[in-house]
Amino acid sequence: MSPSVRTRRVRLIGASAFALLLLSSPVAAQSAAEPHDHSQHGPAQPSPPQQSPAQHNHSQHGASPEGQSAPPTSAPAPSGGAAHHHHTDHKADHRTEKKSKPSSKHGAHPTSHGAPSRTAHRGHGAPKPAAALHGGHGGTDHDGHGDHGMKGFLGPYPMMREGSGTSWLPDTTPHEGIMGKVGEWSTMWHAYLNLIYDNQGGPRGGEKTFVNGMVMGMAQRQFGDGTFGVRAMLAPDPFMGPSGYPLLLASGETADGKTHLIDRQHPHDLFMELAAIYSHKLSPNSSVFFYAGLPGEPALGPPTFMHRTSGVDNPEAPITHHWLDSTHITFGVLTAGLVLDNWKIEASAFRGREPDQYRFDIEAPKLDSASARLTWNPIRELSMQVSVGRIRSPESLNPDVNETRVTASATYTQPFGQDNLWSSTFAWGRKILSPGATLDGYLLETAVIFKKTYTLFARAERVAETELHEDVPGLDGRILTVNKLTVGGIYDFYRTEHVKFGIGGLVSTYALPSELTPVYGSNPTSGMVFARMKVM
Ligand SMILES: [Cu+2]
């Protein structure tokens, strides 16, 4: 067996093991999770179909999904406690609540409802007047909403707001995950895997079949006014090999420590995030938080593409990745921040150097770079951020170049009709290389999901580049602006409560300056077809 065949075989075995692990876990998770104890929800059980103000709405307390839809007299359905929550289904409830509740009551929810609690849902069991109970759940405190008590890691707000690292998404983000309870810990996990055939056109193109995706698990518990949580995110990407996959106009990082990856997307590291988070509630709507990750994501850029509703369904990485969210895997991150109602301000110290080409290891941390980010969620549907980072020696191949990165972005996520969702992100990122050029990147992406089954997505990007043509005689050192447009879709042909399978495809076209026509061909077109498994 030649070395390359052996490597390929090892990768295949690794990838299959990863897939098997994913497939077997939902079953394990469901059987391990504790059944949900409805008796702790106070005297109003079982609840009548029409929810009066005096009635306690189980669907808002982390009850299993049947709590919303079950007929009044039915016993709790044997869901095994693995609650799949459909947050968008509750939108109307929230709106009403928000208007009618004074925010000063929010803080009552997690710990102080008085009654000695038992296991799950402590704080909900008090036989208080129903109206008072209810009052503790309005406004910004939607935590515990269909999620077995898991709340925001960083502050007293719905967990749907949290994206990758310490970033925020709109509160209308559908949160898909399998919930569980282990002792005092609330747990959640979710995953997706794409099996992709990729064909990039033109002389710089190529083709490859590979697997990408991620699996993410988290656990959280309360200590009085404190919330402690841990989170792990893993990627199967390293099994595709160190040179990643063909992706025209993508640049950044290296496969061999000697040359840049050009027109290829680097694989993500096996460990994308291993982080611990502590937050302390200061008032019903404010908190301080601390985040430590090895690896982790510093407070810089929008939520990374695989965590934004507008971006996750497109299986290819954005070519603006290294303008916006490439720091999402950083070996060594410490972040401290403050949440004030719908505002968050935070600062990070982190390692500037990008991950090296060894994608299976954990690299040595360092705190030589810094960033700060201000985030504002003015309404439930919208999240906006501005951030700036000083990144020391990000590229191993150009160690003398430092980078200042400035980003601004807005994500808008709007549920509409029944089970439909529309999400869009606009982002701008500026790389100021010193010494070197100042380069802007723009991204506009959108996804529409009908009936949780049909997804249409599009992504338009524009990047000022120097790396793509650094080896082309005569073009070295020039700044050239390139554009890419991708449209695609997914049809999820099979769906159960926690798993869905879909097939999809996408096509990309480019607008390139005339200088690059000889390099890329006059009209390259690229495409991917893929199968996706999602565990949610
Ligand atoms: Cu990445």
C-alpha cells in the first residue's frame, strides 16, 4: 500500500467513525436524558388548551414539545426528555409577554421563585399565584424556553441569542438542539455533516469529494446568580487532508507550512472550540461574563458562518472568511464582557497566529493580540456588531506582518407564515496590514427556509485581494477586487424529530478584473452537490 493510499484509507476510516458516532449519539442522548417532570410546574397541571393569564404555560418552561400541543387531559408524552424546541413557534407568546411585563420581574425566573426545588426546572415549582409565576418569564428573560432550563451563557436573555464564541444572533434564531439534564447540569448538542462533491471551474479550479461539518455539545449549571458552562465544538474537516478543498478566490492559511493555500479553503481544526464560560447576573437584565477558550473565538467579527442562520446551509466557506470571521478558531482566548439589556460590550486577549497545518492537535496558547466588540440587538429580529482587533503576526508565512481588522455586521432573522424563516447577514471587514495594504471585504448572504424543508440560499461577496495573484508575474503587489455570487438550495427529504437528511446543490459565478482573466479563464463557473445530515 502506498503512503497516499494508506493516508486516504485512514481518513476514510476516521470519517466513517465520526459519522457513526454522530448517528449513534441521538439514541444515546435520548435514552440518557431524564424524563421531564411536569409535576413541578405548579397547580395548573394539566393545562387547558386555551391559555388564560392565570395558567402556566409549560411550553415556556423548557417542557418537552408535547407541552405545547398535547390535549388538556393527556399525560406527559414519553419523549425521553430530549426536547426539541421550535422557538419560532412561540413568537406570538413572547411579543405579548414582552409588552405586558415589567422588566423588573425578569430576574425572578432562574432561582428565586421561592419553592424548594427538586431536580429539573428548579424555581418553577412554587405554588404561587399563577399570575406572579408567569410574570417572571416575560421580557428579555425567555430562558428556560423549551430548553430544560438552559439559558444564555453570557447573560439573562434567551439562549437563542447566542452564536459562536461570545457573539450574538437575533433572538428569532431557531435554536436546534437535543436537550438533556444530568444532575444539576443542562446539556445540549447538535451537529451537521455535509458530504460534498465540489467542482471549481477554470484553470485554477479542481474537484474533490469530502466531508465537512461540526458537532457541538454544551453543558451548563447555575450557582446562585452565576451561570457556569462548558462548550465543545468538533469538526470532521481534518479528514479531508491538509490542503482542504478547491474554492476559487479563497485564500488564507497553509497546508504545508511553506506555501499559501490559494483557491482552496483550509480545513478547520478537529477542535474548533473548547471553552468555559462564567457569567454573573448583576440585575434582571445585566451581567458580567468571562470566556476562556483553547481553542476559542475572540470578540471579533460577526458570528461565524456556520453559526448564522443565513450562512449555515451553504456548505462552502465564504471567501471573506479571512476578513470577517476567520478568528473563530484561535488557540488561546480570554474574553471579559458586560451585558446591559440589549447591549453587549466585550474585550479579548488572544493568540494572533492562525492555526497551523496540523489540524488534529491543540496548539500552544499565547495572548499577544487584542480585540473589542460592541453588539446591539435593538429588536428581536436584528443583531448588529462593530469590532476591532489588533492581530499580531497572523500568518506563519509572513510573520513580520501584523493586522488590524475592523468589522461591522448586521444579521436579520424573520420568521414568517407557518414554519418559514428568512435570514440575512450583511458584513464588512477591513484588513489593515502593517506593513502592507488595506483590504476591504463585503458579504451579503440570505437564506429562506420554507416549512423547515426547502431552503434557498445566496451569498454575494466582494474582496480586495493581493494573495491570489502574488505568484503571477506582473501582478505581484497589486490590489485587485474580485466578486463572487453563489446561489443554491437544499431539499430535506427525510425528517424525524431530531434528524434530517437533505440533498442540495449550488452554483457560483465570478466577476473578475481583466488582469485576472488569463489566470482564472474568462468565465469560470463552479458548483457543488451535497448530501446533508443534520442532528438537531
Ligand atoms: Cu473557519
